Amino acid sequence: MDDEMLADQRRLVELIEAEGWDVTDLEISAYDSPWADEDDPEATVTITARRPYEGDDDEDDADEDDGNPFRLK
């Protein structure tokens, strides 16, 4: 895996975190493409991130009154 791939991965994480997301998992895979005749390697980056959203109090009240017997209260 070359330094350019790792630098790109770090840049993607920085962009996501700048938007208020918390990166919780990260994976990079480097490989030679089976579909291209080029000798240049490719990379796939998988990023898992979470971001909490504040709920609307009115919506929470509506959920409590929906009559769903499986909903935890």
C-alpha cells in the first residue's frame, strides 16, 4: 500500500469529520483491478461514521401514543 493511498484516506476522514461526523470504523483495500489492463493499483475505502441528530420533542410524544405494543418506553 503506498503513501498516496493512505494520504487520500486521511483526507476523506478529515472531510467527513469536518462535516460533524464521528468516524467509527475505517478500512482500505489496495488491489490490482481485474477489469483494467493497466498496472496501476486501485484502492477501495470503506468508512463508517455516526452522527447524532436532535429529535423534535413533538415527534417523541407522537411515538409514545402510536399504540405499538412492541415499542419500548
